[in-house]
Amino acid sequence: MTQDDLIIADPKMRAEGVDVFYGEKQAIKDVSIDVGTDLVTAFIGPSGCGKSTFLRSLNRMNDTVASARVTGRIELDGEDIYAPSMDVVQLRARVGMVFQKPNPFPKSIYDNVAYGSRIHGLAANKADLDVIVERALTRAGLWDEVKDRLNESGTALSGGQQQRLCIARAIAVDPEVILMDEPCSALDPIATAKIEELIHELRGKYAIVIVTHNMQQAARVSQRTAFFHLGTLVEYGKTTDIFTNPKQERTKDYITGRYG
Ligand SMILES: Nc1ncnc2c1ncn2[C@@H]1O[C@H](COP(=O)(O)OP(=O)(O)OP(=O)(O)O)[C@@H](O)[C@H]1O
């Protein structure tokens, strides 16, 4: 691998010298990383190493935690997302998020997907909204399963379907980046396989960042992998290199199962 392989010419997101604190406790230490537009980037590392904390700093979800403080710089298309002028609601539409546990709203399938478009005024009329909802559900691989029951509650779907509904909800507002925080950890192997397939299909349409505990999953779905340990970014590179030829001892120990 040469250094050139890792250069992301036009990163979708760029973090520079990012620290995250919860009160006095530092959870992320001086992390710098570029996220590519056409790539799936996996964050791996042992429990408590800060993967979720760093992921959540990429769309300012940490703002919702009173004790959390983020320093350093995080850019989306070159723009500082922590600048006072940044509209956080817009930011979270541009950088969508899918959580560990599927969390559909207690609303109909249709309304779950239409929700963001309504808030952001993306549809001029009902016909427009219908198109947005169908497109998002199709992209999320769920349309055929739900097209005849759009008025049923989203919470009545299976866990895997609920997670695809949450992905559809994120997609519906046309995000540029989708952050996924262990999106399969509550799902069975078949539902997990479907989400992984979906990630393949969505690649290139959105920059995707996925936190996963499952190294096989990181190897299957991502092109770039970042290994975190004790709040630091130990190694970042092409997924194939991280898994077959890691440079750092700590990465090697983790991927060979010596700790985790
Ligand atoms: N809301 C919070 N308040 C205080 N400390 C927190 C909070 N959230 C996380 N932490 C701490 O920050 C550190 C990093 O946690 P984080 O959840 O980001 O790690 P992680 O790598 O995603 O872990 P896991 O894989 O277990 O989800 C941990 O020490 C954790 O206890």
C-alpha cells in the first residue's frame, strides 16, 4: 500500500484534531480522519473505545448530551459543522443516522418515511410526497414488502423491516452521508444479510459510515476501516490492508481476537 492509496481527494467529511469530553472524562483524543464520498467506512474497536462517540460527533448528536463537549474541527464539504451559523436540523438531514435499535416512530409506515420531507418542506403536494416515499422505500429494499400496508404502524414490522424503514426514513430527505451505529446488532442473521446487501446497493449514492463490533461485517461491507482503541484512532486504511496486513501491533492484536 502506498500513501496515495489512502488519499481521499475530495472528502465528504473531514475531522481534524477532534477531542470529545463527557464532563472531565476524555472519550476521543485528537482524531483526524477523512470520509470519502463513494465509500463505506467502518469504525471498529473494542467496547468503550469511542466509536459511537466519534460517530455521533459527525452530525452533532452529542449536542443532545449535556456533559458532552467537542473540540477540533469537523467539516462537511469543507464547511465547519460546529460553526455557530450551522443549522443543526439541516445538518442532521444532510448527515442522517441509523441507530443500533430500530426506532420507527409510532406512526404509519408512510408517515415514518414522509416525516422528514414534511418538516423540511421537500414535497409540494401529496403526489410529490408519494413519489418520495416510494423511492425511499424502494432504495431501502422494503417497497415490495410494505406497498400494500403503508397505513399500518411502522412498529408492527419485524425488527429487520423496522431497520430498513429507519434507513428509508433517513434516505427520504436525500442525505449526503448516512451514519450507522451498529445497525445489525439487534437483528437475526437473515435480516443482517439484507442490511448488508442494502449497504452495498447504497454505496456510491451516499457516503456511509458504519460502527460495527463484527469484524467479518466490516470486512464484507466497507472499503475503508478505522480502528479505534482507548479513544484514539490507531490505524485507518483500506479495509483489505487493515485485515490482512495491519501496520500497528494493537490493530493486529484486535483483529486476531487477542482482545475485544
Ligand atoms: N453519555 C455519556 N456520558 C458519559 N460517558 C459516556 C457517555 N457515552 C459514552 N461515554 C463513555 O465514553 C467512552 C466511549 O464510549 P462509546 O459508547 O463511544 O464507545 P464505543 O466504542 O462505541 O463502545 P461500544 O462498542 O460498547 O458501543 C466510554 O468510556 C463510555 O463510558
